[in-house]
Amino acid sequence: MTLRLIQIVTPEGERRVLAAQADGSARSINGVSSTYELARKAIAAKASLAAQVETQGLGDEIDVAVALSEGRVLAPIDHPDAAHLHVTGTGLTHLGSAEGRDKMHKAAAAAETQTDSMRMFLMGVKNGKPEAGIVGAQPEWFYKGNGTTLVGPGAELKSPAFAEDGGEEPEMAGIYVIGDDGAPYRIGYALANEFSDHVTEKQNYLWLAHSKLRPASLGVEILTGDLPKDVRGTSRIWRGNEVIWEKPFISGEDNMSHSLDNLEHHHFKYDLFRQPGDVHVHCFGTATASFADGIQTKDGDVFEITAAPYAYGLRNPLITRAEEKVAIKAL
């Protein structure tokens, strides 16, 4: 059974995990206050999430639309200790994703020479969807931060004062909990805005790592089970009451140069990412970004991402943090 897991805070300030339906109706899950706690119980019981929810039982019906309007919907996954939640991602994974990246870096390469981005993309096209049991091409991989960088629906995406750009990247993200046996257990998939600094990246590809050290947002719900092979959505930027940019985006394996299994393998092959109790939010890439169309975002702009089969979209305003001076202290 497919579940839609949502985390909220009640008007009284108590946390709840909800089991929601495709029509938006939702009921609280008894006996747990977080998706993480629910997943840990399911892993310990060697049960599916659906079976664990049935064991826990369902409580009151909750109006998610009201909770959203009142700013009480949280990111659908978090960890009691934010340092044990890891936000990472892969790039150049979608058919068409190399075009925008290649434009950014081609000026730095000889006209007759393929860029590193194009070479990596073509490696994925050739060997990113291997047969079962065979390891495929490695994707581009990057680190974004820990749980302190992850925000939920409606929350601000805070760009640092030194950033040169703040741009959206509409993606699917896999959500995982590492069991006590060291195995990654996939909870499901969520909408994500893998927010990045494309101007910094454009200047030098070796600054990609810097450009990704920005917050990311997750949509309202985690969809359990398999991700549809063909995901279609829309990415928009609102400036006041006007949409200044809008474009469809696609995801799912039918539209990707890598299989999800291959992307998961190349992340979790590292012991570092199989530490018991940790949570992983792994973004799977996109082929659509407003920066490739020459859009320059401003404080107050609102990013909006919608996609079937998700019942709720993801909206986040952009702000720039005040300049901070970091003092290094000798001990």
C-alpha cells in the first residue's frame, strides 16, 4: 500500500505524523511523533511502513490545508540530532540535463573539446542503467549539508550574503534511514528544491562544491513505494503576484540517464553513509533551472514546484542573510 507521510505541529505545539491519501485527507498516526520514529519502529519490527502504520493505528483527522496556511507543516523527515541527517545529491542524471551545464562551461574549453560535464553526462547515457547486479557509471555527486540546512514547505530559503546567485532546482529526493544492521532503508520520495548558486559554479567548475553548500527544501509529503517511471511537473518563480518564469520539468527513470538503483548504489557504497541511525536525503537531479534561461532571482521571489502524483506543491521564498563576520579563535 502506498502511503503519504506528512509531519506537522498541532496548534498546541505537539508534533504529529500523518498518513494522507491522494485526495488530501489525512489522519494522525498513533504513538509516534516523527517519520523517523515510525521508520525506526518498522525496521525493528522487520515490517513494512504500511504494516507498521496499521500496528500503530490511526487517530484524528487533520486538515493539512489549514496546517499549511498556518505554517505548521514541517519537512516530512528530520532527525533528533541534525548532525545525523545528510543532504546530498547527484547531477547530470537526466536526459537533457547536460545542455544547460554545458552552456555554462563551454566557454572555458576549446571548441572542439567536450567539457567535463558533457563527458560525464555521456558516461551516464552509455552505462547509467546497467542490468541487475552490474555496477553502472558513477554519477556526479555533491554534498549539501546536514539537517540544519533542510527546510520544509513555506520556509525561507536563506542565501548567504557572499552568494552570487540563488536559484531553484526542482527534483525528486530519496529519503532513507540506516538501520542498526547498517543497511539503508528507503522510506520513499519527496519533492525537493535543491537550491544552488549557479553564478559561482559558472565561473569555475571546481567551485561546484561551494555552489551546493546552500539550504534545500522538501515538499509536504513523502510518497512511499516506487517512484513513477514518468514524473511530470511545473517549476515557477513568483515575484509579487506575477509569475516571472515558468517551465515544465520531468523526472522518473524514463527521463533519466541513470537508474535510481545505480544512483543509490554509488551513494551508499561508502561506509560513511551507512552509519546506524542516520538519515539521508539524496536529490536525484534535474534538467530544468531558471538560471539557464537568464533569470536573476531577487529577495522576496517565491519558488513553486508542483508535480503529480504529489497532492501538494512546494513553495519557498528567497531571502539573503545579513553579512556575517566569522572570527577564528585560537586555543
